[in-house]
Amino acid sequence: MPREIAFYGFYFPTLTVLFITALLITWGVDRILAGTGLYRWAWHPTLLRLAIYVGISCALTLPVYR
């Protein structure tokens, strides 16, 4: 995968695109978890959301930068 992605003449780092993709995936997972009521059992729901985002972004980034 290239290190930069061209979008209408602007060059974006691949990490930026992957982080935005991870944000969209996290948003979908968050909607599912909120619908099931999992956040009621979490000690700190915001911290759980952050951990899910970090896990998804790492899972997307590791194969690219290996």
C-alpha cells in the first residue's frame, strides 16, 4: 500500500485514511453495543469506547506498516 493517497490533488498519509476508517467502524460497533446495553455494565463507558477505537485502528494499521 502506498504511503500517501492522492485525493483531488491533495496528498494524505495512509494513517489518516485508516484512522478515519477506524472511526467509522467504531461508530458502527458503538451503535451495536449501545443497543444491547453493554455500556451499563462498563466501569467507564468512555474509556471502553476509546479502547475499542484503539484496538480497531491498530488492527487496520498493523498489516499496512509491517
